[in-house]
Amino acid sequence: MEATAKSNVLTIERSSPIMVQPECETPEGSIFLTSVDQVAVVHVPSIYCFDRSDANVVDVIKQALAKVLVHYYPLAGRLAQNSQGKLLVDCQNKLGVPFVEGIADCDIKNLGDVRILGADVLGKLVYKEPTQDKLEVAPLLTAQVTKFKCGGFTLGITINHCMADGISAMDFMNAWAEISRGKPLSLIPCHDRTILRARVPPQITGPYDDFVQISDVSNMKALYEEQRLVYKSFHFDTEKLATLKRMATKDKQVTSRCSSFVALAAFVWRARSMALKMKLHQQTKLLFPVNFRSKLETPLPDGYFGNAVAMPCCLCTMGELIEEPISASAERIEKAIESVTEDYIRSKIDFLDMHRFEGFPTGTLVINSWTRLEHGSTDFGWGEPRFGTGDVSSLTCLFMTKGKEKGIAAVLGLPLSAMDTFNQLVCDLSGA
């Protein structure tokens, strides 16, 4: 991973936030949030980096935001609770979207590799409203345009995950970019989330391994507390991915196919577990979001704006994980993906409606693949952006792409000694 900007070399002057409202009247009332939406009430930051701009870049993006909010009007509202304590979006409480302008004292190249930014740098490029932790007044979206000396700029946003998964967030960003370029919307959002309402009575066919609470018998918590957490990006080019695919299909028929995601996920799960020195009887769990929009018997409408992901789970002991060939780990992942059927999705929605999500225990790895999200389509009129994020959980690994570069970058955080071990396991692949 290339050097990333240090906070002390990045100074940014910020304007006071301006509240941007939809430019014309929008529906009032409330928006129902599904049980899948209710699990993810967290603010997700992201950065779009552009190497050039014009003098009017701030006004263009701000005016386009007012226009796109007419179509994505729930983002200008606020969360509220109904009589059962469930969250909904209050569209009458139109407090708007905080919009901030920033001026940096350096060139945009000083940011280095923006795929994963430190919290200090991210905090200067993405505006965080002081009320963010106050449910009924916290904005669901914030925006900050930061101009750099070289003429480049960044657009930093936060969006409350309960409003959108990765695909919906990209639909919104691409719609915003289309309007900024003077184009009509190519996709009209659908705000009817009642399509994914829990059934009455519930029909749960679990149990679900992703809700199994596992004990930290390997004392990993101490490792995370005692050592510095290091984030690093590992690039798996086409040659390394081909090696992993061969390993992942070694015990299968020659005709067997394995995706790059499955092969790389199997490797990362095993290597990370080894790097953390999990004991053989330590349970370890792998989860990964699966888009289920097309997996329902009646597919969700194009432009469905909300969360439409399931989180299938692989659960086994460390002993089982490392004693079996990597092809067996890949097969576990493939079976988990195949388990995401209509019955699974509906049952999981019912389950989440009745049970509180308690978070992920130590020993869990969540792999989130962003390789198919069309960040390059987010052209506001100044070319394709480079995409980045930050504030990534230590339990998460991101699969990302880097511009036109082929292959997949795996980004994760580990305690220093574990990162050294993980790095060596990746290097050993070259000789596999």
C-alpha cells in the first residue's frame, strides 16, 4: 500500500455547514424501514477523489444535490421511532443535508493511496455533524467538497447505512453525478420498502450460524488491546488469483469453476485466522453480504433504495479450517452463497424482526466486496474518481479495485505481529 497522508501535513479550512433542501416540494409522511435496514444504523464515510475541477465546482455539486434530493427525498429527513420502538424515516422533519466547503493547503497527490484513509485524515475530508449520535436530529447524509491547490477536489460523504446498502448508495451517487452533468436520471428510485416487510405470523426456518456467540478462547482481545492496529492493502493480481483458483479447485473435478471472490475469501479467512494464532478449538466465523435483489421469486424493482443484502455464514473450528484443504473452505463459502434463497431471505427478515442484533464477536471476519460497485460512473463532470473509505472495523476485510488495474485489493486491519504473519502468508503465494 502506498503512503497515506498524515493528519499533520493536511490542513483544511472549512466553511460552516449549509443545510441543502430538495429544490421543490417532496412527499411527506414516513418511510418504513425493514428489519434488514434496522440492523445497520451506522454512518458510513466515503471519499471520491477527482484530479481536476473548475472554479464553479462547489456550486455545481451543491445545486445538483438539491435537485437529486427531490428524487431521494428521504435522505433530507430524519429518523424517528414508532409506537413499537421500530425506526422509520420522518419525511416531514425535513432538516436537510449539511453541505460544507473545504480548502486544503496541499495537492491532492499528498493524500497517497485513498482506498483506506486513517481516521484523522478522513475526519478532515468528511464532515461529521455534532448531532450524529442524536437519533431524531442526526442527518442521514452529509457532504463536503474540498478543493486542493492542484485544482483537484474530493467529495466526502457520510450516509446512514439504514438508508442504503452499497448498491443503493451507488445508485444515489450516480444519480447525483448525472444531474451535475446536466443529464436526466437513468434510474428512478423506488422507496417502497414494505416489499420486504416481515410476515405475520413469522415463519422462521433457522437456526442461523451468524447469530451464534463464540467465545474468545484464544485471547485475541488482549492481542488487539496490547498491539498497534495496522491497516494494509494487499494486491492480488490476475496471476495470484489464478493460483488461488487452482488451489481452491484442486480436489474437485477439472470442470469445476471457482470465482475470484470465493478463492480469495477462502485464502483470507484461513490466513487471517492463522495470523491471529487462533487455537485449534477456537470457533471462527466468516460472513459476507450477498445482494438478494435478483434472488427473490419476484425480483425487487429496479432502483429499490434500501438494504437488500443477506449475510450468510460459514462457521467451524480453527482446527477444521486449517486441517482441511483450501478447496474445502471454498466449498463452504459456495454453499453459503447458494443458501441465499427466497425461503432463507424471508425467514431471515422474520428472524431479524423478532431478535436484537448483538454485534459480531471476536473471531468473526466480515468480507465486503466492493469490486462490482461502479464508483467510476460517479463522474460529476470532471472525470472518473478514485474511491476510498476509512473507519473500517478490525473485523472487516474489503475487496476493492484500483482504477483500471486488474486484480483485487484486499484491505484489512490487524495487530502488528498478526499483520507481519499475514503479509508473509501472502508473499508465500508467489512460490505456490
